[in-house]
Amino acid sequence: MPDTVAPQAAQDAVPSRLNNSALTAVTLDDKYTAKSGNIFLSGIQALVRLPMMQRERDGAAGLNTAGFVSGYRGSPLGGLDETLWKAKNHLEASHVQFVPGVNEDLAATAVWGTQTVDLIGPTKYDGVFAMWYGKGPGVDRCGDVFKHMNHAGTAKHGGVLLVAGDDHGAYSSTLPHQSDHIFSACMIPVLYPCNVQEYLDLGVHGWAMSRFSGCAVAFKALADTVESSASVDANPHRVQVKLPQDFAMPEGGLNTTLSSVPLGQQARNQEALMQDYKIYAALAYARENKLNHKTIDSPNAKLGIIASGKSYLDVLEALEELGIDEAMAAKVGLRLFKVAMIWPLEPEGVREFAQGLDEILVVEEKRQVVEYQLKEQLYNWRDDVRPHIIGKFDDKGEWVAPRGDWLLPPKADFSVAQVARVIAGRIARLVTDEATRDLIKARLAFLDAKDTVLQKAITTPFRPAFYCSGCPHNTSTKVPDGSFALAGIGCHVMATSIYPEMNKLTTHMGGEGAPWIGQAAFSKVPHVFQNLGDGTYFHSGYLAVRAAVSAKVNITYKILYNDAVAMTGGQPVDGQTSVPMIAQQMAAEGVKRIALVTEDLSRYADRSSLPALVTLHDRKEMDDIQRELRELPGVSVIIYDQTCAAEKRRRRKKGEFPDLPKRMVINEAVCEGCGDCGIQSNCVSILPKETDFGRKRTIDQSSCNKDYSCTKGFCPSFVTVEGGTLKKSKAGMSKDAGDDGWGVLPEPMLPSVEHPYNILINGIGGTGVITVGALMGMAAHLEAKGASVLDMTGMSQKNGSVTSHVKIAATPERLRAQRIATGEADLVLGCDMLTTGAADAISKMRPGRTLAIVNLHEQPTGTFAQNADWQFPADDVRGLIVEAVGGASGADFVDATKLATALMGDSIATNLFLMGYAWQKGRIPLTEASLMRAIELNGVAVASNKKSFLWGRRAAVDFKRVEKVATPAQAVLVQMPQSLDTVIKKRVAFLTGYQDAAYAGLYAELVERVRAAETAAGLGNKLSMAVAKYYFKLMAYKDEYEVARLYTDGRFLEQVKSQFEGDFKFKFNLAPPLFAKKDAKGQLVKKEFGSWMLGAFKVLAKLKGLRGGAFDVFGHTAERKMERALIVEYRQMIDMLLPSLNGASYATAVELANLPEQIRGFGHVKEKAVEAFRARKAELLSGNIKKRAA
């Protein structure tokens, strides 16, 4: 049952009813085809629309031009190529060609080529305008191309736009990056848009400037803008380009031409043209079109603020937070200057802005670009008129202190709160009236108080990015004991945090393995492995292999062929590549040995396309192959062929990949909770399940990608279910929303959006969090409201924390910064409790304003796969959230995952369920009609998503009724601590079934003796509770008879029938000690047994009376002898402790009695646990004996 929530005041609440006829008519193609009105699109989609707009504008000007787009993907531009492919028909209709680059510099060279088409012969078009794209590291590697291209010039009716995806905070990069300085070193003007609208507007200006000046023009794209969505003006002619009439062009102009002069002289001529004319032409264009301009002014301005891009919106938001509107700005003497072209900085606009000011604050992230130019331009002003300039540093200036005195640090990126603090400090010098001072002080006090709360949030576990369920890298990045691998670029780089003892260091893209060339001669390490993704291999990595062969170093490359570039969205590798092709290339390079390891040997039944030196292996042989190759001198290669798990899932949804009717389930009664299945598979679909007999494991069938590696866990609890389908709630899947007796639900009153309404959505990557934000943004657009949606993902889309910042206002003009500022969230929709309790989310909450609606489901992080005892910090996280919203009345917790999964048969329904719940509570300022239409436009699982939303609404109206529908045969289970008598009673009954009443009596006798001793000493019952649990655990060891009984006593069949329906059969994954083979490590190897094993189990279960006797054929193994010895050992230990039980020895006695909790698993797993148990037992007994002797 969710907490009862006292409704917070919703100012000017409005009715929720709106007919479909009142919604704006929208199609998904509007973002590319609309010529008027508003369209809703993302920054990525704006970049796709931009060349179509340019073609439209050129056509209106009488030009027959074409477009060309090339580049290389990388966050935050990771999805650009995929979006371009989806828009292929629209692009082709506009004569725009998209050719993805093999790597960034070759793509840039192709773009350069478009500007010289007319120099090599007759052309089909008047000119070709071109766009290059790449993330910051791609800009770095293109420096040579960019310099040559920029100096050579652009075509008169062409133009070049260089879109750089910068990652100031290193959210999805190996280093933070800022491309501004690279571009300025190449003499390339840099435009910096602040929102999606400016992607279109400045894009148009960029090409026009490029044509006029002959320069390539850079376009800075941050995640805050390119990964945000908003309503924008669709008019392709809204920008009126003005070409400077007062700029004196040199003879021959500034565009590219053929030259007959010697190469050296040509280079000097190009440099002279750049330094004397081209860069000044760009400045003239910026001045004529007022790209930089004042946006706030005051009659007697004293403080000026200059900002650009994201930082400009941060400033606007900071001013609003401080209560400084235009009237207040005029009162305190504030002037704001917005810079769209950050390099070179146009001087006339700066001069006009700076006049009369006492001080200028430059707000820009990372290293100074604008600030340095501003100081250069104003340096020679007279002392009595030159403003004091601050930015990165306070009044002390740069490099004064050993580590600087940062005002706005160049590290990471800014928050609005940081900017607000700095602005408040500067304005405080200008403010004279107490009311304004008090307003600013109150806001700063709130920020300080929030910092105190955030320190608590920082100490809670966070949700790091992690491999997807069934990811090939879970296996491929492991190495044998005694070896390690060097990391590389791609999803597999996460191995450095997941398997840090196996994977070390990393390098730039394409340099994989080259560091070892420098290390090998000076290291005592004889050999290393190197991970190399197939995308990186094709990009440039194969050159590193060539270098390693040439250097004759001992290295094994693991080329991870996953059939997709999973890190950025599952795109295919650019160009034609295949396993045989890679093998042939590697053979040609002269590698010593090639081992092809695959998940499906049948793919290579025909070996004719493989070189002769290639050996073929099943992936279960991976460890053996690595051990062999690390002994081989020279360069060897393992090609690990397994399709990306996320891509398999995508293709299965489209019917493009086999979806085997085969799933794994865990018999929870047999499971020991040892976690070996997680260690072997590293799979996040293996979840904990708390039971009366301790923590077990279960498989999340909704997220399982059918890799089946979990069966390698040494445990007989894994069962293969073939056939049948996952069971779904009949009530949840009924087609007619009105056929189940609910009738018409009450309509909630919705919040007003006269002031922007802010919704923060928190969840786990890959679960549909981004979809929720997109639906809200589209719904707002359908209602002709202003909306912005910013998705913060980075690498966290891989099972890590993902957030979506949604802002809704009456008009687009009311929206500013895309990120929700500190304490400014009206609704926090917590699809994942852990993410919602993280510092970033907590910072957005404010008592009295924020309502947090949070999913109670305790989804483990990837850490659980490696740590069987990992605990979800539910109480701590819940407490943080409640504190952040000012008490229980500001938070509503509901187990949305449990209900949505039970009702809809898939946990993916959780987020829509939670959105419906929040909407019915009156916390989403959008009508049901617009939300339903947005779901329809999204076009994915429309009926299911609508139904999930409806069930969420119903839960908000009558939670108990929905709970009863979701679990009709179950009472509402509330986990309560069990009494000692209950614990004993359950275990006596269990042991009677396990063996007989006499056996159970032995158990009960010891527990009662412990209880009596405890009572006599007046020490409570912790010791007897421990003995009741763990003496039982040792006595109920799972031998062959017990495993058979737990499969045939009816509970397992009931468990499976609760999950599956239809015609299915079982196969059992077992390693019987008497029959199983052993691997190279001497460990038993599991084998699959057919459903006939159920009959064998029934017979075996009846033979439990043989347990421990002369005819117990299984009882003679070392493992069974060990288990029986542990029972005696434990009993003797307890008997030894009881006579001297007192307050001094009690804590140690309790810890000793609890030690068998760690004895889990089967075979070698259990043996290792027993070794640890006995070592700790010896430590404790030694200390305890010393205490007693003293």
C-alpha cells in the first residue's frame, strides 16, 4: 500500500479534460516536412532537418544545390547517424546524401572534397553544402584535415559546417573535452547554440558564413542541447541572412580555387588569405547579423555578464532563481550579453556592451575562450573606463595561488546553483535596498542547506553503468588467472570497473595494443591481452595490430565481434565487415595464430571462407584458448563472435533474430544463494529473492536476453523450460478498458503552467525512462504548450542511472535552461528508487514544492552479480527522499514494478504505470487525450502502453483493488520478523520431510538447550535464533536425495506454472559427482538432462532413508563427508560455548553461530566457502578462549 500523501497546493489547477479535436494535428514526419507552425524535435533531429532547410532556402534563392553529410558517431552525437538513416527518404528528396565515415578524419576529408567538385570538371549542382559530425576526440584527430580544408576554402554555393559533440563532464568519454581551442587553432569560427531552435537558426547562419568567408564553420553541440527536445518554429525562412556590404573582398574572392603556383607559395598564399581576410570576413558576417547581442540592459548598468550556449541559459535560470527579473536588473544595474560566435569574438558588439560597466563576469564552462579574447580587446582601454573582468578566477587573477582561486572552475560542467552563487556575490556589491538583499540571501541559504542534504546522498550507493543482460563482454573480457588485458574504446571499456583485476588501462580509439609496444621491453610481464571492438577495429584499430606485428611483441588481440556498435545505439559497423574478412586481414598481416570463438559453431559449418590457420571453438573453451595463446610468442588473435545482447533484443522485437522458445528458471528451493551463477555470467537479470530460508536467486524474465551463461553456475537449481509462454494477467491484458467493472475514473485537476512546471524522471538505462519524457514532451506540443525535454544518459544507458528533465510552460518562450535547477522540481517521478535517492536528483527537490512519486521496487545494481551479499539501501534512500521533500506528505512510494509486471506480464510496463499513477494524482499538467495521442504517435506497443497508463490511474484511485487484481490468489504479504518459535516450527517440519522425525528431534534438542542457556544468562535470543537457522542449514544439506525431493514435492511445478503457460517441458542442468566429466581446472562440468529426470528424481527422493548409511552410494564422496562433518563440528562448537556463556562472550558466540550463513553452494563453490568458514571460526575461537582465560 503506498503512503498516504497530503496533496500540495497546485496553483490555479485546471481541468484535465481535453478532446482530441482540440489537439494540434501532428505526424511523425512533421519534423522534416513542416514549413510553418511549430514542430517538436530533438537537437539530433534538428541537425537532420537542417540540410533539408538549406536546400529549401537555396531553391528559393534560385540555386540548385545538394547536401552531403559524413562523420563518425560518438556521444552526445551517438544517435545522429541512426536518425539520418531513418530520414533517408526525406534526405534523398532534398538531394542530401549521407555517407557515414569509416573514421572521423576520412569523413572530414570527404566533406572537404565536396567543396572542390567544380574544380575537377562539370557538376550536377550549383554547389554542395556539407556537414561533418564527430565527438570531441574526433575533432582532435581531425586537426590536420580541418586546417587544410579551412585554408583551402569553401565553395561559393557550398559551405561547411563542422558539428562537434562536446562532453564537458565526461559523462560518456574517457576524458572531458572542449573543442573550442582546437577549432580556434585551426582558424575556424565557432558557433555555440543554446537550444534546439538555435540549432536551426545558427546552422543556417553557419553555412551562410562559410560561403561568405571561405572558412569552415564549427558548431558546438553539448548534450544539454543536442540531447534535448523542444517545440521550435518550422519556417525555413525565419532567418534573414544579411551579407556585409562594407567588407572589402580581395581580388579573386575567398572561396576555393585552383592554383598554378608552386605548392610552398600556394600554402603561404592560403595563410595570408586566412590571416588578412577570411577570419575578418567571418567577423563582419557576425557583426552584420548581430549574432552576439545584448539581451538585458539597464539605464545605469554597472555589472555586465557575458555568456554563450548552455552557460547563457544557466545565467537566465540563475537570475530567475535569485528573483532578478528585468525590472530588478534595471534597478541593480545589470547588463547581459549573449555570444553566439565564441571565436573569434566580434569586437564592436563587445565595445558597445562594455561601455560604462564597472565589472564584467564571463560565464563559460571549461577553459577560457571568450574571457581571454575579452581581456585582449579591452586591455588598452584607459584605467578609468576599463571594466574589471572576472570569470574563471576571482579578483586575485590566474596562476596566483598554487592551485588557483577558482570562481567558476574549468572542471566538469556548471550547475545553475554554481552560477547563481557567483552572480549573487557580484550583485551584492551593487544592491542597496534590504528587500532585495534578503531575497538573495534566502535563496543562497536554501542552496547551502541543500548542500548539507547532498552530502548524505553522496554516501549512498549509486547505480553505475553495467553490461546488459547476456552481454558478450561478460565472457569475452575475462582472462585466465595470472593474466590481464588492456582496455579499449567501446562498451567493453566497462570491464576496467567490472573486472578491474583483469582489465587495466585504456588508450585512445585506434591505439589499442600500441602502449604495450612501449612497455614490453621494460616489463617483467611476458604477455598481455588487448580488447578490441569490431567497430574500433574497422575505424582504425587494425593499424595497431599491424604495428604490434611489426614490433614483434607478445600480445593476444581479442577482437570482439558483436555485429553492432552497441555503445551508441546498435548501429552496424560502417562498411562491409565480417568474421571471415577480419580473419583474412589478420592472416595477411602475419599474426601467428587465429582462434575463432563463437556462441554458435553451426555458423561456420562451411569453413571455406576462413584462412587455414584459423581454429574454431565453442565459447565455453574461451579460458583454455587464452591459456594456450598466452604461451605463444608474437601476435595472436582471438575473434570472439557473439551478437550484442541489446541488439539481439531489438532484432527479436522486429522478428529479425531467432527467438528460441527456451528460458531458464531457478528452483528457489534448491538454490543456495551462493551467487556463482552471477559470477559466471555477470548477468543483471539474476535477482535476489528473499525467503524464509534466506536469500535465493530468481531470473527476471522481462530483461533476460537468453544468453544462458547463468547455467555455468555450479548449482543444480537451473532448469531449462522449452516451449510455453510467459504468463500474463488476464485482467491486465483485457482489450476493453471498460470490461472489468471499473467504469469511468474521476478526472483530476491538473497543475497550471503559467509558470514553468518541472518534472524530473529518474530510472535505469534501457527500461524506457527516455520514452516517458518523450511522451510528455510530445503531449505538451500537441496542446500547443512550450516543452523542453533533456535526456541525461551517457554510458548510463547501460543499466546505469538515467534522468530526463521535462519542462512544460504555457509558451516556448517561457522556457530557458534545459536542466532543472536546484530545488526547482515540481514532480520527481522515481522509476528507480536508487537513482531518485542520488545526489543529483535530491538536489532538485524542495520542501513545500516537490512531490516525489517513487517506485519501491529494489532493483540491484550490477554489483550484485559479483557480490552475493550486496544489500539495497532501501531505508537510507527512502529517508533521503522524504527529508528532501520536507516529510512523508511530500513523498508517495508504490511498488510499481511488482504491480505492472503482474498485470502486464513485463516489467517494461512499470514506467507507464507510474506515469498514469502520477497523472491521476494531478501532478502532470497534460491532458489524458494528449498523452494517449503521444503514445499512438510513438507507435511502439501502443495498446500495452495505454493499458499500463490506465492501470496506474486505477492504482491511484483504488490501490487495494488493483493489488487484488494483480495477485488474486495471494494475500498482501508484509515482511515481518519471525519469532523464534515460528522459525523452529518451520524447520522441524522441514527436517521431518527431509529425513524423519528423529532427525528433526536432534535439531530441536540443541536449539532448546541454547535457548535455555540464553534465558538463564538473561541474554535475549540472538544466539538461539542463529542456531535455529544455521544448525538447520547444515543439517538440511542438499545431497542427491534432497535435490530430488525439492524437484518432486510439488513446489517447483507450482513455481513454474505461476510464470509459464501453454505446452512446455523441462531440461535439467546437472553435474552428478559420480558421472560428470571434469574440466581443465578439475571442476565438474554440467550437462543438460531431459525431462525424464523428473521420473528419476521421484525414485531418488524415496531413497532418502539410505542417506548416511552403508548403502548410500552418494555419501562416500568428499563433499558429502564434509557436509556431515560440518554438522558434528557445529554442534560441538555450540556445546563448547554454552557452559561459559555470559555478557562478555555473547557477541562472539552469536557471530560464531551465524558463520554457516556463508557456507553456500555446491561442489568446489561450497568447498571454498567452508575453508573461509573454518578460518574465521578459528580466529574467533582463539580470541574467545583468550578472553575466557583472562
